[in-house]
Amino acid sequence: MNSKNVLVIPDLHCPAMHPQTIPFLKRIQKKFDCGKVIFIGDVVDHAAMSYHEKSPHMPGMHEEFLKAYKQVRRLYKAFPRAVWITGNHDALSQRQATTAGIPEEFVRPLNEVYNVGGWQMVPRFGEYEHNGVYYLHGDKGKGGQRNPAFANAVERGINIVQGHHHSTAGVEWMETGHKRVWGMQVGCMVEPDALAFSYGRKFNRKPMLGCGVVLDGMPIFIPYQK
């Protein structure tokens, strides 16, 4: 496969990953000959560890972990070599450890916890650069925009791919006459009816399912279709 072509896997929030996620992503990977795979963050949800109010009907921490572990292992079988950018939900275990006063040396890396040693971890708020494009989770810098990735790309003057904002997806460009930059939001691949996302029922905008590809530096958002 072509290492210049990147499959960007959006927020999955296992165990709330959409049941058709892996077939959809494998189909896109094959179609666009993507030799590089990047998880944009929030691979796991860790809802039971959240600091926010939760539904009493949601599974406890251990049950949620076991369900998430099964989904992550399916992803690992499908994509044995990948980059995992740490998102805010991924990092909840580290945050809870910090709250409890536990030094980070006592907290195992996520790729060890979920037994995905072939995935390279990018630390919280870190970025991964590949072929002149910067990949980050998306909860730093500008937010609350129509396309936060584009707002960050313009502010920094670099091409950016990011996730985090589930209801936002697509590519926006700017040409200055001297430089061209773009930003791509990659939506998510979550099960919209999952209890973990019940908070979203009051909002008009719903999860935009899909993924991103970057073909030798050119971005494309691909909506999921049944």
C-alpha cells in the first residue's frame, strides 16, 4: 500500500463504536490504497471514569472496559500497524490517577492496557506530522467554529486534520496568493443511540459519521453510507 496515503480513523469511543465501523474503514482503506493509518483520538470512551453526570443504566468501569477491550482488539486485528493520538476520553484514566495523586510512572500506557503494541502512541495534546500534514485530536486551539480544524490551520499556517467535534466534518481551504492551507474535520464513527451520547439528544446537530483520507497531501472526507 502507498505510505503517502493516510486513512484517518475518527473518534470511535469504544465500546460505543458503530457496528459497521470496521467493514466501512477497510473498504475505504482498500479503495484509496492507504498505507498509513492514524486514529485521531478517543478510541475508547471511558464513560465510567468521566467527571460528568452519567446515566445509572450505563455499565460500571470494569464491564465497560471489557466491552471496549473486545472492540479495540477487533480494530487491532484489522489495523495491526497504526498511530493512536491520545484524546481527552482516552486520557481519563490518567486524569483520574492525577486526581488520586498517583504519579504517572504507576499508570500503564494505553497500548499496553488494550494490548495493541503495534500502535504508536502520541501523548495527550501531542501532534503527529506525516508528509507535511499535522494530525491532532482537536481539543486545543480554536473551537466552536464551523470547522475548527480550518480555524486552527489558518491561525498556524499549516495543514491540519483533527477530530473531537463529532457533528462537524469536511474540508475547508484558504489561498493567500503565497500559501495554501486547509483543515479537515473527520466526524466520528459512534453508535448515536448509545447511552454514552444521551446528552446529545437536546442538540440539533447530530454525530456526522464518516472518516478522512489524505491522498499524497490532499484531504477528502468520506461520509458513512449504509
